[in-house]
Amino acid sequence: MDESHMDTQHPVVAELLALKDALDDMFIDHVQAMGVSAARSILYDEAIRLRHTDQQSAMDCITLINRINALIPPA
């Protein structure tokens, strides 16, 4: 989905969704720069908010959380 059509309230979510096809190193560098826990939390909150209005973006948020968890397992 084109970024301009996503119903995201948080600009960080739009940035992370734009990186969903990026190489792992580039994606994780961005996640670590913002804080891993913060990224997970923001993506989760946005997925919950979007679940009824933009299911594709909500699923993309969950996919990114799973990718973060695979690359940097929760403590």
C-alpha cells in the first residue's frame, strides 16, 4: 500500500512500514536508533488502532513486530 494512503497516526509507523522490504541491517539500525521496546510498542498500538479500518497496514505492523522479535529477541 502506498504510504500516502496509510491511516497511521504516528510518523514512526510510516517510517517503519516504508522499511518493511529493507535489508535486515538497515531495518534493525533504524529500530535500534528509536529504541527496540518503543518500536514494538508503537507498532503494536498502531496495529490495534488500525485493525478495523486498515487491516493490511495492521497486519504489516504485526509482521514488523515479528521481524524485530526474530532479529532481536525480547529480553
